[in-house]
Amino acid sequence: MTAPSTLLVRPVTEADIPALEALAAGATAGVHTLPKHRDAIERAVQRSIASFAARVDLPSEESYTFVLEDSATGRVIGSAALAAMAGINGTFFAFRNDVMQQVSRDLNISHSVHALTLCSGLTGHSQLSSFYVDGGDGIDEAAAALLSRARLLFAAIAPQRFGDRFFASLAGVTGSDGHSPFWEALGRKFFQIDFLEAERLIEGGRNRSLIIELMPHYPVYVPLLPGDAQAAMGQVHGEGELPLQILSDEGFEPDEFIDIFDGGPILQAHKHALRSFSAALSRRVAAADEQPASQSATVTYLVSTTSDNQFRAILFDAPALDLSDSIALSADARHRLQVVVGDTVKCVTL
Amino acid sequence: MTAPSTLLVRPVTEADIPALEALAAGATAGVHTLPKHRDAIERAVQRSIASFAARVDLPSEESYTFVLEDSATGRVIGSAALAAMAGINGTFFAFRNDVMQQVSRDLNISHSVHALTLCSGLTGHSQLSSFYVDGGDGIDEAAAALLSRARLLFAAIAPQRFGDRFFASLAGVTGSDGHSPFWEALGRKFFQIDFLEAERLIEGGRNRSLIIELMPHYPVYVPLLPGDAQAAMGQVHGEGELPLQILSDEGFEPDEFIDIFDGGPILQAHKHALRSFSAALSRRVAAADEQPASQSATVTYLVSTTSDNQFRAILFDAPALDLSDSIALSADARHRLQVVVGDTVKCVTL
Amino acid sequence: MKTNPNTNTCVVRAIQERDLDALMTMATQVGGGMTTLKPDLAMLTERVDIACASFAGQIAPEHRDYLFVMEDTSTGRLVGVCAIKGAVGLDEPFYNYRIGTLVHSSSELKIFSRMDTLYLSNDLTGSAELCSLFLHPDYRTGSNGKLLSKSRFLFIAQFPHLFPPRLIAEMRGFQRADGTSPFWDHLGQHFFKMDFDRADELSSLGKKSFIAELMPRHPLYVAYLPPAAQEVIGMVHVDTAPARRLLEQEGLHYEGYVDIFDAGPVLQARISGLRALRESTLAIVDAAAPSEFASIDPVILVANTTLHDFRVIAAQSGTAQDRIALSEQDRQMLACAPGDPVRTMSLNSHRK
Amino acid sequence: MKTNPNTNTCVVRAIQERDLDALMTMATQVGGGMTTLKPDLAMLTERVDIACASFAGQIAPEHRDYLFVMEDTSTGRLVGVCAIKGAVGLDEPFYNYRIGTLVHSSSELKIFSRMDTLYLSNDLTGSAELCSLFLHPDYRTGSNGKLLSKSRFLFIAQFPHLFPPRLIAEMRGFQRADGTSPFWDHLGQHFFKMDFDRADELSSLGKKSFIAELMPRHPLYVAYLPPAAQEVIGMVHVDTAPARRLLEQEGLHYEGYVDIFDAGPVLQARISGLRALRESTLAIVDAAAPSEFASIDPVILVANTTLHDFRVIAAQSGTAQDRIALSEQDRQMLACAPGDPVRTMSLNSHRK
């Protein structure tokens, strides 16, 4: 497979707002978490611009939005965000899936019961969110991986902007009508409204005080939930399978947390477990014509700048870099990254 | 520092029972968890012998007891145990120290409150316990490290006998009279007896159904505990500092769990984070006179056999092994390990 | 005028050691569903011993178990049994679910949810308990049922100092026609992994540590349960409905406590709020010839005032000026003589 | 014989719109500790409007707020106020701690611990509430205090269909001499990080979402608290003890619910169990000359039967054959005439 040679991930700009509106129109309610309405999009863009511009020593309210652009056409075909700390201005709520041992030695009984506890353990972790790629012509997997993982390359070159742990909440199982079996069994009993209506009111957030006002205070014993709600726990929506695959390859793992609304999986990782942190290589940029064309097979790399206020990332096919201290980039690639020969870039295999 | 050259760690045998009784007489109640009475010692020895002899595919009820012997005198000067799975025949109970975010956006209030929840999350993990070295002449730190860490070398050569995660519960703060501030604030209210009496009755176990009968069902809010009990949470007893240091060097970390009785720290690690697993080297045994005496500085290694039914471990000073595929052992060392030239041993730096 | 012969030949009285065999016979007739009266001779022997010691005042009030039998004095046959336990839950924990309310409200979303919750509780620990009521089918006529059940309230009214402030009665919960319990099937079963009868039997044998070991400890929202289980919370077994009505007439109420296995209601009262404590009165016995009784006289309960040989009858008579005329037969059944005090109360409550 | 002039010139009556200024004046005299009667004109205006609509039957019973004032008819001055809320907790959650029991028992160790626990609860949601009682210090003589407090029970007895089954009254909790609360200092303070007065004020303003946000949600063992905090659970403020006794005489009981901030007790009753519903009776008014009154007559409470102009007085009189003789002054205070029905009840309970 050859890397798509015209793609570029870069920070969002104000000029992207119409394109983001168009993207949002194609997104599925209750599945994709990108902002939907003009004012929410504008707020997110302004916040991202301010976040990239800020000098940051410790992560705080910053949230970074990236867009995937086809530089051949100038068209924005995807967007994704990375929040420095989840739950800013509140608490990020999730259900922790605890296991309780049920043991009676006298009666020779031993089994385990799961229980979901509303908890705030993910507050302050860095959060991947709002991932969306226009799937009009079918989503290119490499393009999706570039967009998703570029966020983590950014975190790797600017670690002071983020926490030590990252997570991503993936869309849970819903029907084509937006019916969520997990919501029906739990959230509806407390919110008394439909899943999509709740998501609309809460704007997809998990940090609102109304959650603690409305959601159950005590652990929810899983055996008491209907079968379809139990089955939905930790299961990803069909449209979340590609993001799940990309993040799993990166090093994320489903852990003990699930989403409080739709029961979707929450993937977590310590940054040291992520390939963008542990396996990315710093290489000096060379011009492609400085070296003889290699006969050996090439590897597709994500290549990014190493400057956190001029961040860009592309895909590039190159011979394996393990034994080289430089990467030969084509003029076009250098142009897309806005780097020159001698600059340093981060490279990680796709 | 030169490694004590007469020490040996080996599986316990029936002949060690009187020595274990003598050791137990010197141990401090409520601090050291080795069995105290003849019948308990006999049970532990029989269980260890059966465990070492068993062919094990999956960890279960096995518990392995090791002794530290001064081979010059034949005297047993320490013992330590490693249980394949904690909480066998029940549940291993611990307090999980949860953080609850207290946020009221309207009132601009944000702080966190800790709460202790009785939980069984450590059940099934492998447990280090019963560590004790006779401190009559002051405890030799290298000897203590050999005894403590030899258990993990054993686990590394027989991983199928253990779980993926290991933990050790260290003695918490108690006064010279056995008074535990954490127990006074919590356990006493439910057990209505003194700390030492409770430990005696329960034989140091944390897997008894009477714990679930007596201990609090609901999270204990830490701010409600008296100051001295809060201060004792996660603090190690003076006699636990050396074991804490040894295990920390090995890769253990204090995590979210503390002991339900005295509030002492519970250290945890995934086996991949332990030096005995990740940094131990397999080396062929050479005779010390096969190689010219090295002029370079030596490093003290823990060296163990690689046979799980003939397990032995010693300390040995050798030149750094990184660039060598063998270790030159003296005749005495080979004798203590009962290995011959050409055998394979595991080596990890002290 | 003649009084009802069925009524007049039955007396409820403190059990005696010689009643053991007849009690055992009755226990075999009880059938399932009453865990406190099983045909187990060792258990019954112990219980009769404790009851005799209770009436003799030989053990502390909170350990007493007052067992009463109904005897048909015309035949000497024992035809019914009932009991009052001095206190529950002092040896083994006494568990209930308490139904509480939690409100979840968001002014922002204009949502206000008022939700019922089940809390595992031992709140009723130390209460006195009415239990072990059984009347032989042949005698389920006239006032016998009321006499048997209500005799206990006269006992409490006569000896209130022997009782704690609260009195309870556990009612058998709803069952389907096949004997299964929807509440158990949708709740307990998930945690106990055994069938209802087994759990009920273990509990009745006083082996309650398994409850502490297996019972879910956190409060549960009733809304988690399917409608079939929600509906039966606080509902009695169809056979128990008449017993429930009798107790409610005497001042017991369902206050939101239910059985942890079948969600049957616990009825409860403050002792001081019982009808018997408000309405029963002492009267002095006069001798009366049978001809003095008129059928217009209401049926009243009459008890003697002796702890060790407590006796209650239902008599057709009336009290006036704190005196009561009793026939010789009634006086014999009560083991009392003219001039003795007796405690009387109308059989039925006058208040709605 | 002359009757007590203080008593006889005071009437408790349904508030009217024209009473607003006088109510505001009274509210300034109340001082701290009563969160439902603050000298805030906008709040009082709204409250009087709701009260007038309540007596006029213009709003649903559960949203009503019946506000009564005591007027000294000899001067026209308002000297007291009291209220009954139709229901609590239907707009904002109504929180309490409920005190329950948990038993921890191990037969192996022969340990049996019976422990009190605090459960955060909204169980009392929907109850009617007695509140806002204030009597001017100049009038704290004779029967005035009882008249003011107990007038509400006659109202409930006259209109029981307007009330839910349960009635409650929150009592101010124990405070130290310096006005601080040991319960708050050892419990709420840890979670709210504010002082008691601020929390109390926020709550009284109906801003209760902070409680949901900050309150510890899990049941607490009382044993976790230091003795100073344990001791005051269910204790009233020293100034509130007389008010508590009055309510207990009328049939309210402390049943284990306390305030979440200061642990002051909530008194509660079934409406049907109130003394007023058992003992108050209707009588027809007869005209009586002052000379007919004898000082041996007991003081009784007399109320008219009109919802929109409900009035209660304490009169020295007696009822016989369902008739009552009232002086012209009394009849004027009650806005009733000979031949009208009135509801009467002895001022003091006859039962212990």
C-alpha cells in the first residue's frame, strides 16, 4: 500500500469553520462527538487557536482541534480533537466496572458479580475526542490513522501540554433510530428522556453537574440490567470500529471504564505504552534526491514537525529508518510539512 | 560492598521447622506475618513442599516458603513466602483509596475527598508475604534483598505458577504496645477488640468471611477519620522500611490499596515492571578459573538456578554480565547452587 | 339465649410442657411457608422449654418466646398456636429491605425523578415479633381466628413492660401459582445462585452469615427491577391477606419494610399505639348464670392477668362500671374466680 | 367570673393581603435560625400571595402554603405567625439523614455489633410541613403559645382531605453557646467547605443542587463521628425544646430523621394519628353571657369551619351535647354566629 501523498494534518483555523459545518452535517448523532452547530464550532475553533498559541507549563483548559486536509484540493475531510484535561470546569464521569466476589465458604458458593460505579477517576487525564472523517467515498484507513494518531505525535512533541494518561471514549451500540439499549436500561430511568435528546441537551459532555444530580448514586448491579443492556456494555458502535482499531494499534486498551450514557468502551493508556511516545524516531530531514533511490521495500511513516506552534503531520513512504539518522523527504512532503532540509521531524510507522 | 559469600536461599524443608519456630519467636506481633505456632508452621511447610513438588499449569492454592540459610553455619536466619494466588478459599480484602471530586460550579467549589472502599480487587494476584530476617546482629541489607527477591526470581523461572500481577502488604504504623491508630479509628468499631487480638484471631489473613461480616459495607470517608488514623494510611512500620526499599528497587509501587486492619501500604506491580522478570539475564555457568581474573570492578548479582524443583539462589560478585554469555562462578558458589559448569542460571543485579 | 358453643369452648393459653406432642402433631399439619413452626421434634422441644421459661419469668425479656396454644376445652384437643418473640435479631442479624425515596432533580433540564430505593437494613433489630400463627382448618369458624390472633394483644396490654417499644409481624410475600417468587427470581437469585426455598430454609435455621456474604450491599433503585418484580413489593401471599387485615385492625401498619427474599411486607406498630393498649380495660369478675347473656351482647375478648398461666377467651358479655359477668364455664376456661380482675377488649375495633 | 383577657383577645386567623406590612415587621423581629421567615419583602409578598390563593382554594393542594397570623384584637396588632405547607420537596429535593441500624455479626468471633448509620434520604418528599412559628416575646404568656402552635391541628382536622398522609416539622438542631454546630463541624464541613450559616442559607433559598453535588452519598456509620457530634443527633436547640414538647403532645414523634446540616430532629405523624383527628369534635354555637363562664371550665381551642377565613381562639368554656356557649367577643373573633358549627378540642391532651 502506498501512502496517500496529498494528505496533511494541521491545527484548525478560522477559515475551516464552513468546512467543519459541512463535516458535522454528515456526522451521526449520538455516535460522533464533534460540535454540530455553528456557534459550538466557532467556540471550539477559537479555543483551539488559543490553545496552540498558549505557552503551557502544566495542562489545563486547552483543547486542540486538528483537521485533515487533502492538500491537492484544499478540502478539509476530517477533524479530531485532543483535550489537555478531561472534565475541565467539573468532573469527567464514567462508569467503573467493578467485580465483586460472592463467596460463601460454608455453602461452597463462589461467583462474581459486576457492578457499575459512577466515578470521576478519568478527570484530569488527556482526552481524545471529536474524531470524524468524511466517509462519502469510503474512509481511507491510512487517512483516518494519520488524523487520529497525529494528535498523539503532537502530544509526544509537547508532553508538557498533556497528562501522563490518555483516554478515548468510543461510541456505544445504538440502533439506526438512535435507540441505545444501555441508555434504556439506565439513563432513561433517571433522565426520563430519549438518548439522542439527552446527548443533545448535554452536548455530548460528561462533565456536567446535572450528571451527578441525575445519575445513580450507588453501584448498579449488572445482573439486574436487561440482557441487551448487558450485551452493549463495552461494545463499540459499527462506526467506531475503525477508530478502535487505530487506537488499539497505537497502544490503547479497553480498561475498567465504560461510558455512562451508551455503555461504549473507554480506551486508556499511559503515554509510555503509546507508540507515538515510545516508538517515534527523531530524524533529520534530507532531500529525497540526496540519497540514491532505495531498492528495498518502503515503510509508511507518519511524519510530523517537532514544533508545537507549527504542527503538521503527513504520511510518507520511506525505507526503514532504524539504521539511518535522517529521512529523505520529497519536495512535496517538505512543502506540506513546511520544513527544510536539516530540520528535525518525528517519524512513527503507520 | 562485597556480597556475603555464605548465604543461600532455598525451599523450606521439614528439617527447618525448629528453626522457623525460633525465628517466629523473634518476630513482632502485628508486624511480621510469618506463622507463629508450631502447627501453623508445620502446615505452611507441608504446603510449601507440596507446592514445589506439584506440576502446575495454572496458579491455584500453592504457597511457596523460602528460607535464608548461612551455609557456613547451616543456620536458617530468615524466611519468606510467595502465594500463587491471594485469597484462596475466599476473597483477599483490601481498602481501595478512591478519590471523589467535589465540584459545585455555581458555588465555585472544587476539592477532592478520599474514601476507602472494601474491595476484592487483589484476589487472584500473587502475594509476597511472611518476610522475616533475624535481626539479632542487625539485618544485612544484601541478605534481606537476596531473600526477598529470590522469590521473584523463582516466579520468573516458573511464571506458569503465578499470576501476572504481584503484590505485598507491608506492616502499617503501630506503637511499641501494638496500638494501631488506623485500627482504633476503623477496625475496632466493628470488631470491638484490640488490634493484636484481631490479628491473632484471624491469623493475619485477609481472606476470611468474617471480614465481610464485620467490616464496613460502605466507603469510609477519610476526612471523618481522626488525624492520626489519616496520617497512618499508607505509612509503613519502621520494621517495614527495609522490605519497602527492597521491593521498590525491584519495581513495586504503592498503589491505591491499603491494608484493612492497620492501613499499611500495599505495593503492586505487573510482572513486566519487575527487574527479576525484565532485567534478569540467563547465563551459562563457567568455572571461575576458566577466565582470567578481571581487573574491572565487579557487580553483585543475585544468581539462581533455573529449575523450579531444585531452586536455589545466592549472591555473587562478578564482572558486568551484559557483554558476556556466561558467568564464572566459584566452586563454592556452584556448590551452594548445586549447579555444574554448563548449566544455565538467572542473574539479576542486586 | 345460648352463646356460640364453638367460641365458648376454646381458650388460648400459655403453652405447657405436656403440650409438646400435640404441638408436634399440629406442626405436621402446617405445611410449607411457615419457617418458624416446622415438625422437627428437637426444635419444638427446645422452643417449648424456652416458652415455659418465658412464662415463668426465668429468662431475660428480650430472650423470651411466648408460645400460646388454643385448646378446645370440650375435647382437650389443641387446635391452634401463636407466639410472640420478645425481640428479634439479637443472636443472628435480622435483615429487611427498607423502601426509601431518592429524588434526582435537575433544574437545568427541568427533570424531577422521585425514585423508590431498597436499602438492606437491620433497623428492626430488637423489635418484638408476632409469629407462628396456625389454626386447624376444622376450627376456622366464628371468632376462633380472631381470638387466636388477637389474644396476643391482650397479653401485651397486660404486660407492656416486658416488651420493647416496637412490635412487628412478617407477612409471607406474593408467590405465583407455581409457588415461585417473582421478586426472588429477579433479585436474590442473581446474588445467591440458589432457589428461594433453599435460601428461606437457611435463613429460618438461623444460618444468616450467608446473607452477609452474598447479599448486595448497596442501595438498589426499584426501577432496575422488571415490572413483575416491582409490583409484588409489599404484597402478601393470597393466603395471608386475612391475617394482614386482622393485624391492621389492631394498629399495625406497613411502613416500607419488606422481606429480603420475597418482598413480603413487615407490619409494625409502636406498642403504645396498639388498639389493645388504648381500648382494653380491667374489670372485676362477677358470677353470672347463662340466662343473663343476651345475643345482643357483643363478643369480647377476656384475659386473665396471670403471666405464668395466661388465658384468653372470646365471651359474649358486656362490661359496666368496670365489672363483668362471666359464666362458670368461662371462669373455668380463664382459671379465674369472682372478684378476680380480668382484661377485656371488644373483639372488633370500633374505629375505622 | 372573668376570663383571662390576654387569651381572649387573641385570634389565630388565615393571613390576608393587608397583613403584609405587619408580617414584614414581625419578620424583622424573628432573628436568625428561622430560614423560612426572613425579612425579605419580595419573598414575603410572594408568600402572602400564595397563602391567600391557598385559603381561596385557587391552587392545587400540594402547592399550598397556609400562613396564619395571630392578631391581638384589642389593638389590631399582629403578634404571631405560623404556617402549614401542603407538601415539601416537590420543586427542590428535600433532604434528610435517616438513622438506620446495621448489624455486623460473626458467630466465629462471637462479635455482634449493632451500629447506627446515617442514610441520605428524600423519604419525606410529599409530606405536609408545620413551619414558620413565631410569637412576639410580649405575648409569650398564658395559652398564647399553645393557641398559635395548635391552631394548625384544628385546621388539619377540619380539612384532612387537603393533606397528604404524613405531616412533619423540622426542629432546629443543637448549637453550642457560640452558635456553632458540632454535627456540622464534624461532618458537613468536610464536604461543603463552607460554614454552617452559608449552607443553611443556600438551602433555605431553594438552591439545593449544591447538596446533590457535594453531599456524601454513601451511608455513614455514626461511630465514625466523634462523641461531640454523635451526641447531638436528634437533639433540638435549647430554644426549640418547648415547641418540640407541644408537637409531641399533639401526636408527632421523632422517628429517626434529622437535618443533614445540624442533625436537628424531624418530628412526624400520620395525619390520621394526630390528637386533633381523634379528639376534636364539632359543636353548635350558642350565645352566652359573660356571667355563664366559670373559671373551672378548662381552656379549649375553638375554630370556625371556613377555609378562606379560618379562625381559632382559646376560650374558657365547655361543650355539652355537641353545643358550646361562646361570648359575643369570642363569636366576633371567630366570625361566627349562634347556630354555626365550630370545631373544638381541649387545649391540652388528656392522655399522657
